[in-house]
Amino acid sequence: MNCKVAILVALLSVFSVSKGNAVEVVVNQSVPVQTITLNKIRAIFTMRQKFWPGGEPIKVFTLADQDPIHKKFTKNKLHMFPHQLRRVWDRMVYSGTGRAPVVLENEQQMLDKVANTPHAIGYLSKEPENEQIRVFVNE
Amino acid sequence: MNRYGFLSMNRFVLICYALLLSSQVQADFWREDLQVHGFLTQNFFHTSDNNVYGHSDDGISPGLTEIGLNVSYQPFDRLTLSAQGLYRRAGHVDGGVVRLDYGIADLNLFNSQSSNIGIRGGRIKVPFGLYNETRDVAFTNPTILLPQGIYFDRSRSLLVSADGGSLYADHHTEYGDFFFKFNLGMPLGDNEEIRSSILGPSASGDFEANPAFATQLSYELDGGKMIFAVSYMDLTLKYQPSRGEVLSSGSTAIRPLLFSAQYNGEKFGLTAEYLYRWNHYRDYGVVPNFKFISESWYIQGSYRFIPQLQGIVRYDTFSSDIDDRGGQRAVSNGLSNHIAYAKDWMVGLRWDITSSLMIRTEYHRVHGTAWLAQADNQQQSNTKQDWDLYALQFSYRF
């Protein structure tokens, strides 16, 4: 019995640790949506979904391809790999059929940009303590 | 040094400087409604026989250089203006000029949470297969030489971009994403390579393209982990013979149908495309009207050893006439039979040093000469059926 409890505790702590390490999709408070599906979030970060339901243009921010937070974000939140995302953006940018998201240098810049840009979306490695930013909940 | 030799150092430094400056401009004066991107690629080729991109036989040819700079500006939420200038120098086929590669006004007509519909006008890239729209951007290509049976370099100007309009639509569902494009426009191609690829090396008149259409439907799963696409084009070229030529003013219709499939995993990638092309020659006088079907396909596997290092293997085959795979018609026209086909085994290695700097190398073993450029191989009788090709590429982008 004790053994089972120990395993349960160990499992729970593993889950809570991985939850603590998870990436959060964050938006500016002005964004008129509370929850989002995997499809929608993919459509936004592949730059195919350009407007929020109210018609406000979406401002997408990202970190560099090799940034560990970016890698974690593409894998955990988009269920994709950075090279797949890169392929989609490059195709649009170099054929004139779309635009790439704005690449920021670090997480602090991401926090500042999402906090100060209306209708912005980005991601952070932890829940922000900033009233201008809200965490997007997966549907 | 002849005009197809290496770019003079001064010019090269100047272009590099301009590119760096423009990336600086982007960093310093970044505005959210204006984006600037570009690329610079230099390639080197060596062949055991036959020439590619200049004089590569028993030497090293630096004859393929590609430099592009593009701007995208969004004056209103639903309107995007974008343009790209391309400098391309390709052996004896293209001496090197700057062209407008695309210049597009894109108007988004309808946007819901799962769909987009819009129109584009101007000079638009032709959607064809997996790679055509960005065929000159090394970073977006799997290899230095794209599979030539489908992405012919010698007749590329018919495929690169067209002046006209386009309708596009996409729809996102839980079961994948659908993309549709329909382009109508004037292809830009009227050069000697196209003439010789269609009428052989002795023709001397001019081709002029009629308005053509190109359409593509693609389906992507998991944000592009699996991609399926069908592309179709219909183009007709009218021939104006030169004075005293035996050919009369005929026309050639070309209708390629292309199926594409791709798997993009974390480490492993697999790509295949199959081309079936109807060709119809009419009213050339001395040559009877005739129809024939060209066929090409390739299969390509890639593996990422680490995210920056990728190995690639491909087999690519092309037959210019599926009822004459051995090239008997070429022989009866006084040409070598191996001009009718090409089979190409290749292996390559790509190293992404940073996200904006890439170097790669590849080796090809080729059987046949169907996609060799005539401008680089003036005497068809001197070409060899079995040959080796080595290539090296440096590319920078921002």
C-alpha cells in the first residue's frame, strides 16, 4: 500500500514538474478570445489565420528557431517541429504570398511586446505576473 | 576572364554590402507594417562530362548565382503589397540581370475563423508542385539541383512567374487544412532554351506564350507533417519562324499534371512527386502534327542527424516520350538517343551553420542528357550518356 502511495506521489510530482516546465501561450488582455483549439493556434502561428473573431488583426511574436523555449512551444503547443514551422513561413515570405511573424531576441522582450501590443499573441516559459497579459487555455 | 566567369570581386562585395545594409535597415527601422527579407546563394559545379552552368567539364564552374531582396508592406489590414527583385546568373543560359521576380497586390476578401478567400494581381509566382514558388531560394529547396525531370531549369522561365491574377482560398478543419490556388496570366518565357527544348537545337525562330492557367489543390495534416498536392497547368506557345526556316508558324501546347506527397517528421523526411505531361505539336509544316506524353517521377528521403545536419538521397527519372523511352525519334533526327531521357541518383549533405547561413554539397550519377542546357552544350553530339556531377553551395538569408 505504502509502495503504491509512493508511486502515486512520485508520478504526481513528475507531472507537476513537467507542468512547471511547460510553455504557456499568452495574449494581450485586449484579445477577445478566452480559450483556443490546437487547430486555431496552429493556424495563427503558421500565419494563415490573420484576424480575431471581432476582425482585429492578430500580431504574432516568436523567438528564434533554435531557442529552447521556441522548441518547447512548437513541440508542446503546436505538436510540430521548428523546421516545419520554418518551412511554412519561408514559403510565404519568399513567394510573396504571406508574412513571417516578428522574431524577438529573448523572453523578456516577448513579455514586453505581448504586454504592450494590442491583439498580440506569443508564448512564455512561465505564467506572467503582468496585468496586460493573460494565459490562453487550450480548449 | 569571360563574361560567365566569377562575379568580379568588387561587384560581389558591393552586393553583399547592400544585403547587409538592408538587413540593418530592417533591424533599425522595423515597423510592423513593413518587412524586408533577402538571400544570396553561390554555387560551384564540377562534372566528369557535359557542362552545367558554364564550363564544368574537367573544371569548376561558379556559374550559378542567385541574389534576391523582397519587401512586404501592409498599408491596410486586408491589403498586402509585396515585391521581390532577383539577380540570377546561370552559365551560358542567363548572363545575369536583375528581374522583378514577383510584384503582388494581395486583397483578402473574406476571413472567418476557419477560412480565407482572396485575390492577387500583378506578377505572381506559379504554384506547381512542392518547390516551384520558391525554386530560386536555396534555403527552401531540398537539394542544390531540384529534381530536373519536373523542375526543369533550362525552360524555367515558363514556370517561374506570370503576369495576371490569382484567386486563392484556404480552409482549416480538425481533419487537416485545404489550400486552393487558381492563376491566370502571361508566362514570361521566350528564350532560346525553351525553343531548343521544344523544337531541338536547329530551330531559330521565336516563341510567344498565350495566356496560361495554373492551378493547385493541396491538403496538409498536422501543420505540414503530411502534405498532398495536385497541380495542373495549361500553356500554349506560338512559334514565329525566322526568315528562310523550314518550320512554319505552328504552336505547341503543354499540359503538365503533377501529384505530390511529402512526410516531414522530426528527423526523417520522405518526398515523392509524379509528373504526367501532355504535349501537342501543331502546324509546323514539314513536321507532321503529333502528340506525345512525357513522364517524370522522383523519390527522396532525408534524415536529420542533428537539427543542423541533414543527409539526403534521391532517385529522379524523366522520359520525354513514354512511347519512345529509348530515344529512337532523336536518332532519326540525327541526335543522340540519350537526349530523350535522364535518370539521376543523388546523395547530399546539408549543414545549417546558423538559421541564416547554410552550406551543402551533393553528388549526382546521371544516365542520359535530357535536361542539359543547350547553351552550355553547343554540340549535342559531344555529350556523354553517363556522367558525374559534384556541387557545392553557400547560402545566406535574412
